[in-house]
Amino acid sequence: MRVPGAHGWRRWITAIVVAAGLVLTGVVCAPQALAANSTITGVVEDTSGTPQADVTVNAIDPTTDATDASTTTASDGTFTVSVNSGTYNVEFIPQSSSGLQSYLASDVIAGTTPLTVILKTATTLQLQGTLPWVSVNVRS
């Protein structure tokens, strides 16, 4: 029977340490891998219930105001935005020709219940006349 020498034990210890390191790395990194698979989903309609296609949907990080992900709605008004888990502000920007207002949904948590967003008709006002409390100084 052969007894392992000093080199044999070192190899076994090294193998055990490497295996333990891989296991710990998998445990530590697993939540991050799952976090990248969250989504924000829903449907965009107008006030009459008509689905709105080609609405831009931006998932915005509320701490940086940076757009993390973007998509457009399908012909049936549905959308899916892939994001990391967390809370987002979600911006809905309809085509300018639609006559609908943009909308910002605050504090949307990724991976929760699908959203139903109803966009309202944009209101345009035209003012004509003089505003007496406004003064303008022109210098040349």
C-alpha cells in the first residue's frame, strides 16, 4: 500500500480549496444572475380602450435618471422591457401624430403585476392678446 507523499496531500488540499471557492462563487453570484432576468410588462391603451402601437417605453433608473432599457409597444399595445430587479420610473411616449399625452409611471417594481397604461388626449391651448403683468425690455 502506497502512502501519499507531501505532494499528493498538497494536490488534494488545492483541489478542495478550488472546489470550495467555486461553490462559494456560485452562491454569491446566483442572485445577480437571477436579477438580470426581471421584466416590466403591460399594455398601453387610449381612454376608449383602443390598444396603442408604437408607443416608446423607457425604463428609467430613478437614482441616475438614465434609461436602462427601452422598447416599443406591439400592434396590440403590449410591451415587455427586460431589466435588472429593482424599482424604475417608466416613461410612455406616444407617436406625435396620435394626439395623446406622454405619461410617467413612478416607482414601478420589476417582475410584478403587468401595467395597464391609459394615455389621455393632449390638450392644446392657444392664447392671443396682451398679458398686462409681463413687461419686456428690449435693448440694442
